[in-house]
Amino acid sequence: MRFAYVLPDPASYADWAEFDGDLDCMKQAGYDAVELQIADPAEFDEERVRRSLQAAGLPMCAFQTGATYATRGNCLCTPDHAVRQQTIALLEAHVDLAARWHAVVVFGSLQGRRSNEPDRAAGQARIEAAIARVAERASARGVTVAFEPVNQLEVGFNNTIAAVAGIVRRMNLPGLKMMVDTFHMNIEEQHMLAPIAGIADILAHVHLSETNRDVLGAGHWDTAGFLGELQRLGYQGVCSVGVYYTVLPRRDCIARCMDVLRAAQGSARRRRPRRTPT
């Protein structure tokens, strides 16, 4: 099982030494990769980040795309054609960026809320048309867009694993897969493990986020049980840890979450049923 940690946009750091320090902390803790929240690829200092990751010995595994829904009004369900086109162009830029990094594009929050489009059918149609266009570009570039079910308090459409899986299977494009986030699963899913078995063939990325979005172990998510199910299903992707609401310094979070992951992996191995000799 490979683990990454989600870091904010490098542009939000006080300086590059702080960003490099977080990468060093991740490497020392034992993470395998980095996931970044990026507002706009056009504003991303790609060369400087590449040097930092190479120095730390960490690859990039994914880029998150949803931050500009809140900060810049980007949205796919809106009836405003100009905003939709702006949002599609942003996602296409993320696809091009991901192609250069061999990384996954995480998509979910840019769908928008029902306040952006109260007509569910109209909003859904716009979202699907947009994601098909972006996924076609991703398919041509050899990139995976990982469509994330986001809970109904944050996004007005496609909140469940079943809803997103239906779209991914219907479109049947090589560049469109799906991902899950344990925080959203805890809100939307009736069962915490059962839905995963039905999407094993289209699951490209995973977010491990505690039920209160603090460090792993501060809520009530069964991390060991979840990792054990991923291993049972043969999941080959990366699991990225996201900590979004905490009073702890980031480097403490990085270290504490890895401690929980190591313990959870050991517990998951102990839970595996032993094979009966034949």
C-alpha cells in the first residue's frame, strides 16, 4: 500500500524553505508520494516544485482541483455559460499539468451546489457534458481524472459512490475513473466497506480523511478495516491522507497520521483469515 499526504498550494507557503521542510518531514515519516491542492496550473511554479520533490525523493501522485469553487466561483452546474467554460478550461489545464507529472486529477467540488442550479436535471446534464469533454482530453493525454463523490453539504450533485460509478461506467472513457474519500463516505454511505467491492475495477485514487477531518485516529473511522478491504480487493493506487481541521502543526499531523497508518496496516494483516492447508 502506497501513502501520500495532501499539502496545500505551494503559493500559500511563507517561503520555499517551509515547503521543503514539509517534504523532508514526509520523507522521514515514510510517505511514498505527494498530493497538492492547486488553484490554477497557470500560477503553479512547476520548475521550482519539481526541484523540491526531486531533492526530497518524492513523486507527485495527484492534483486537487476544487479550491477555486469557493475562491473564484468556478462551477460546472451553473447556467452561466462563461463560468462553465472557464471551469472546463481550468480542468483541461489540470489535465495537461498532470500529464507532465504522471499524476491523477482529483475532481468533485467544481460540480457546484444546488444554489448554483436548483434544477437538478439541468445541472446534472451540464456537469456530465463538461466532465465528458475533460475526460476525453484526459484519455488522449494518458491521464486519469478521478471523479470523487462529495457529501451533500458541500456539493449538490453525485454525492454517493453509486451515483459517480454510474456516470463513470456509462461514459466508459479510459481517462475517467473514480475515487473515494472516507470523510464523505461516512456521511453518505450506509455501509463503510461494502460499496468499495463494487467499484474495484474503476477505483483509481483514495483519500483517507478522518470523520472530523482531524488527524487519523482523532475520529471514529476504522482505518485498519478500510485498508484491509482495499488490500483484499487488490487496490494498486495511492491512498492520500487529508487533514483539514486541526489545531496541530502540519508536521505533527504528518508524523501522527503515518503512525496510525503503520498500526492500521499491522492490524489489517492480523485480521486476514489464514488459508487452510490443502
